[in-house]
Amino acid sequence: MHTRTTRALRALSVVAAAGALILTAGCSGGLAGGGATGGAEGGSGPIKLGMLAPFSGSESAFGNYMKNGAQLAINEINADGGIDGRKLELEVQDDACDATTAVAAANKLVTDGVVASVGGYCSGATLPTLPIFNEAKVPMVIPAANSNELVKQKLPGVFLINGTGTQQAQAAVKYAQKSGVKTVAAINDATAYSKDLADSFAQQAKDAGLTVDFNAVITPGENDYSAVATQLADAKPELVYWTGYYQEGGLIARQSKDAGFSGTFLVGDGSVDAKFAEIAGKGYTENVLGTFTQTPDMLKGADKWIADYKKLAGAAPGPYSTQSYDAVKVMAEAMKTAKGTDFDAVVKALEGLKDFPTLAGPLTFMPDHTRSGGGFVIVSIDPATGQFVLKDDLQG
């Protein structure tokens, strides 16, 4: 989904640095395909799946959602016999949504013998891990990160099951048109995910005949966004799309309303969290909507899944728990089809999936390894709880 602490240019530069790390680690034998501790093709021990997710830093809330969703899928698969009699194991590393931390964590997973990756939340942290896993012949089914930059690398083992920024922007434009909006604006934080989403929205909005008043950029981590709030209020767009994260988003929503902005404050999936309402404050979220893929509470017939998750985690599921669950199921299905963990065979099996059942709906990968159809909906904030809830599924 996302990038948090790194700029787009920094993230891309770290890709090159990651390549150097690959060569260094490779000299010690740590990056031999499949690792050295039981995950290799043809083995009889457990099959290790690796997950990079944020367990520290500003996005740490999502780490446990992802880990528990993945573990629930693993428990179900193991209870059903595993992969050709071999049990799955999940190894988790904290990437803190930081590129440098993610590179070290990815190398650790490969050294420890993972044969597939089912993690990736922040796009800026996920991007520099792609060459590491690619060199190690570790296929990736990425559950959350969704910057178009991830697939632009054209690496054979990279697959996204979350809708891309292009698909999310398409949902935002569709809602604007459905609402009769004629003038829009976008605000991003210059990180890979946020800029990608804002630029795609602005271009698609123009292509749809909407007027784009401005596409502003802020610096994340600050407390005063009154300058962009005033710009927004003066421009008076009917809808503004904030494509960054909830920390800044909540502040911008509050300060914009104080400055006189009265239009729709639409946010991207990086801001869809109850903390947005907490930061914005009471009385500042009535005009806030979001683009998001459906969470468990929005899915029909998900009661048993939610109960199983609660039993495992001791808490309710949150954003990206279902996508992480699906990532494991998808990877396991590919391994079953491939009759093992061979990289080329697993990649071919992933490419061959057709309408594979997932919680997010039937999954088929496009030629660029993104899923067909983004699955984005419009959510709004429940004033009683601060939680985002389904408002419009954009169907019809």
C-alpha cells in the first residue's frame, strides 16, 4: 500500500544499494535460493514463508493485523495437511516502513531460509526489497503495498493482490463523477505511494473532464499545515483527495475546515484508520470519506472468519488482515499447483490462477502481475466510533 518514511527518490536509490547488499550477503552463502534451514525445494521440513510488516514506527498498528491474518491462513492450511504433507511456518521481520530497515530485514528472511514472501505494507519500504527477493529466487505475493512502481520493475516473482494506485485513483474519480463533482484537488506527501496516487488521480480526473485546481505537496511529520489548508480553502474545490497517511491527514482535515474549506475531504487507504478521527477531532470528520478495499466487517458472510481471527489474536481484525490471509492462501495454492517451492514453477502457477476464491473476491492476475479489478469502495467515518464504514460499493 504504502510508503511512509522515505521519499520516492530515496526509495528508488535504495534499490541500487540493496543490489550491493545482495552481492555482499551472497558471498557468505546466506542468499542461496531457498535458504539453508528447511525450506528448500525437495526438502521434507517446514516451508517457511517470510513477512515484512511494520511493528514499530508510525504504522505499527498494521503489523499485527497482517501477521495474524497470515497466521490464520497458515493454521487452516496446516490443519488440512499443509503442502504435500509439509507444514507452513511464518517468519516475521519488522521493516518499520523504512527502506533501510526493510533491506536488512529482507536479507535476514532470506538468510533464514524463507522460500516465499507474503508481506509488504509500505511501498517505499517494499520497493528496495524486490531485488533481494528476486536474486534469492523468492516469489512475492504482496498483500498491502500497491504503488505502481512495484510492478514497473517488471520482476518475474512480484505479484500484488491489493489494487494498485491507478485502480484506487479510478475509484476516487468514479465517486467524484457519481457525486456530480466538477472541481477537484489533490494533496500528497511526496512519498512513492502518496505521489503515485495523487498524480494518477489528477490525470484521470482531467481525462474525465474534471477541473483539477491544484496538486499540492506537504512535508510529513509537521504539526502546522495551515499554508496548504488556506490554499485549499481559497481554491474552493468541491472535492480534495489527500493521498498520504492519517497523522498528517487528520491535521489537514481539521486545519482546512478551520480555514473555511467545506467540500468533500476524500482520503486514500493510508489514512483509513480510526486514528484519523482521533487526530482530526470531534466535529471535523463529517465531510471525510475514503477509498479503501473492504475490511472484514464490510464483507458479507465473514462472521466465522472474524470469530476465528478473534480466537487467534484475542482482538478484532483490522485493515490488511484479510489481504494478508489471502496472500498466504494464494501462495499456498501456487505451491500446490507447482508441486513444490521451485521459483519458476511457483511463478508460472501464480500467473495461471483463474478466479481463485479470496475474501476480496475472485482473483486473476493480469499480465503485469496486478489483480484484475481493484476492489475499492468508498468508506465514511462513523461519528460514534471513529471507525471507517462502508458507504458506497461503487457498483451500478
